[in-house]
Amino acid sequence: MPRRQAASSDFIGRAGSGIARRQATGHWRDCLEAQLISTSSNPSELAAGINYFFALLPDDPARAAIAGVGERFRKSHRVGGSPVGVDSLHLTLCPMGRPERLRQPLESALLAAAGEVRAQGFMATLDSAMRFSARDGQFPFVLCADGATTEAALNLRKAIAAAQVRVGLQVSGVSSFLPHVTMLHGHAVDAIEESIAAIHWRVSEFVLIRSFFGQSRYAVIGRWPLAAPPEPEPVDMLAEMASLADLPDLPDEE
């Protein structure tokens, strides 16, 4: 399967309408911004104010559903705080590894590692809401994945971590993983965990995101497709019927 290493940058950190109209201008703006980002002379060092992570992006219907749940959740539990912008919703897969024997610039190593990942797409499902522990005085309120999604996402996480090791980036705590999408950050309330109407989307790719410390925006700098899951074999009903044992004749009625 051909692999596409990132050329264009899609900004996912600005909520609002007009996404389609922004795509044409977003490319040159992102390229210009990338040129302005400071880099270190040491390829293993991270540029100031920059971080990277791999993620899954919900499709448009799933994003709208997540935002809707977040709004209902905020009102029903009287949570004060900031909702995550619809364009910023994501499920974090794997962090950037710790540089060890890195022989190329950090971002190039991450792109190279992602290009080596071979994995299968899957159906993602979010089916519960909960409050995580506080960060900087605010609590993340999240939607959590079901068991099948957790298993599939963990397998993809392991594949990405293994690929990073091969380019000199060591990822720790790979098996410690609770896939979730953060929908808002709010003030302290009692612990919350409840079921929601399931939200689904088909995962057909994973992305590499460049994040900016202290800013509520991200830039997608790479996308890699996942293999389509195998189609179920069609059932030949005639063959199934032919394979059935003949029923015994019923006794004649007297």
C-alpha cells in the first residue's frame, strides 16, 4: 500500500464554520508558519514551545455528536469551563518517544517512523463519559472508548511505538492506555462516570500532530492510511441448505 508522508498542514485547532473555505488558504499559511518555528542545532532536541503526538481524528458526524454530548453534559452537571473546539477534537494514540541514538532531526524521525507502520482500520466507538483528575486546576471531561476500540487502538499504539524505537525514539508506558476524546475542561465537581448513546466513526488513517504549548490549536503534519478491514465472505444459502441433513419422514397418520 503506498504511504503518504506529510506535505500539507491541516489546522484542526480553530472551531467554527467555513472549514471548506479555509482549506485553500490554510496550506500556504501553515507552510509559512512552519518556516518561522525555531529549530535546534541538536537533532534530538525539541524546538521551544513545540510537542508532537500521534492521534485519531473523528469524522464530521462524530465530532458534531461529541460536541453535542459535551454541551448536554455541561448543562446537566452544571460544569463551568471551556469546551474543546469541534476542530480540535481528537483521540491521542501515542506520544513522541524519548530520543535515544537519534540520527536525524526529530520531526523527520517521527515522519519516517509513521511511514513504517502497517495496521488495519477499525470502527471506533465512544460509549461512556467520565471526569479525569485535575490538570492546572481544571478537570478534563472525556468520552471513553469501548472494549473493542481500546483493543484495536492499543494494537495501533504498539505498532507506532515500535516504529519509533527503530528510528531512535523510546516510548514508555505503551500498555497503559485508556483511549478517550476530551470534550471540555471544567471546574471541580463530584466524580462522574456514566453511559452515553454510542458514537461511532470508521478509522481509516492516523495522523501526526504538532502542538503548541499554551495555545489551543494543533497542526496536522502527516497522515497515513490504514488497511481496510477484510470484507466478510458472502454466504451461499443454496450451498448451506444443500449441506443440511435430510429430515426424517413423518409417520403416516392413522
